[in-house]
Amino acid sequence: MLQNRKFVQLLISAVMALVFVNFYLKSKEQSIESGYGMVEVIAAARDIPAHMAINASFLTTKEVPQKFVEPGAFRVKIPGQGFDHVVGKVASATIPAGAQITLPNLADPTVSGTGVEPLIPHGKRGYVLRLGNLDVADLILPGNYIDVMATFSVQENGATTKATYTILQNVLVLAVGRELRKPEQDVSSRKEGSESLTLTLAVDSTEAERLALATSESQGEISVVVRAHGDNEIRPIPVVTPSRLMGVQPKK
């Protein structure tokens, strides 16, 4: 009887050990299968240089085993979607073609961190406009839109006078800063070492030429006005002279 009891106990122990080993093997198998299950992630379609602003043409997707998904990688849960989390970011370091795009390798574009280049819209150029009027610095923020005016010396009724023209409208401001201007940089007859406001503007090539000429011809008499949010209207604006300012029509 005692021997039968010991036999049953041994049998139960063996069965329990077998169940435990089977459970362990199944768990291990599921873990391995899970680790090598394929996951779709966002990857570089080409070499992306450091500090380059990323657009959709730089991106692709690829499948990798879940075990090899890098920390911070962007997984594609819905086919064809997910690029919006990456487009517009800047590569912190060079990303080789085929490499997974990861959050630690990306940065938001800022003038201080990445420079102005990633902020410039396609087809535009970054132009630095220097203004002697520092008061407008409190009115202008990056992302605002402005109109640019220049004041020139002109002939009216046989006399030399001033005329102010609106030379550009609806111009995007990329950055706002201040600088201590050296004498050789002086464009507005201000005293040596005077401080000036700098606006980095997004303009096309023709607009850049107009700004350069206006700055030279006006001897730095450039002013700007800030537009209201959503006001993108561009319309003809008549020139203003002292006589028109006072409501006097110039003689023909």
C-alpha cells in the first residue's frame, strides 16, 4: 500500500514537471515568435545629411523583426500613414539610406538650433533686413507676415522731396533678432556702434533684389508694418509724398 502511494506521488510529480516544462517551452516559443514577428517602421529612402529638413520624398517604410525595432522608431500602424510625425523635422545627425528613423535623431527646426535653412519655404530665399527702428521688435514675431515700405528722395514740382512706396506685401518673417552694427555696416547714417533690428524674411529672388536696391537707394529708410492673422490680400498701394500726405494734388 505504501509503495502504491509513493508510486502515485512520483507519477503526480512527473506529470507536474512535464506540464511545467511544456508551459515553459510554449512560453519561450511564443516569446521567440513575438520577437521575430515583422513590424513596419519608417526608414530613410536616401541618405539624409545632418541638419537637413525632412520631406516625404526622403522617407519610406520597411518591415523588420520586432526584436530589431530601434528605440524611438516610428511604427506604421496604418499603411500609408505616419509620415506626418517626421516631415518638417530636422535630422540631428546623418541618417544613412535604409536606417530606421528614430525620435532621438530628429529635432524641431529653430533658428538657434538648426539655423534658418530648414524654415525657408520651398522656392524662397532667406533675406536679412536691417531696421534702425527697434520699437517694432515688440510687434514682430517669427511666423508673422509684414509689408515692407521704403522712402526715397524724388523730384516733385521741380523740387527734391521724399516719397514712400510699399515695395513688398505679405512677406513671411522667419526670425527676429538684434545686432550691434559696425561702422562699415551702417546703411542709415546712424551713429557708430548703434543697435539695429534684423528680420530674416522668406522672399523669392526678385523680391530679394528689390529689397537690396531699396535699402541702397533709400539709404536704409526702410519700415515695416505687421499684418493681421489671415490677412493675405495683396493690392495696389499708392505712393505717398508730402503733398499727397497733406491732401494736395501735385501739379501736372
